[in-house]
Amino acid sequence: MLAGPAQLWVVAGCLFEVSLPEAAGGWRCLPPAPAVTLVGVEPRDGRLHFRFRAESPSASPVEVRFEGDGTTVGVPVRISPEQLAES
């Protein structure tokens, strides 16, 4: 059961992070879209933080999906050309 909302933010340049509340069975990232690459996972402050690198701009949001405790969560991410230019 999802104990709180997923959080999304740009970390720096082409890096962004999705934070999910820790789940008893843990979370795993389902294979991401070709526009993003998973670069790390870190537990912090009772949440699990997945860090990604944006690979190319997308005209529409890319959905990053996670699975855990029988729940699937999709987080839409818009990768802008400006975001990539900052890397």
C-alpha cells in the first residue's frame, strides 16, 4: 500500500529524482523509457529515492513506473530541452 505520494524533482541539469515512501516489500523500477536511464537508488528519510538521467527531450511526458507491495505507480516526467541544456 502506498503510504504517501510519489515526489518528483529536477536535481541538477539532466538529473531528476523520484521519491517513494518505503514499502515493506520494497520498490523496483520497471524498465524505463529509452529517454531515461536509472543511475542510482538510495534509501533516505523513510523514502526510497530513484535517480535518473534524462537522455533526450520528449514532446510528451515519459512515464517512469515502479512496482512494490502489489502496487504499480506511474510518475509522468516531462524532459525539456532546457533541462538537458543545463547538463
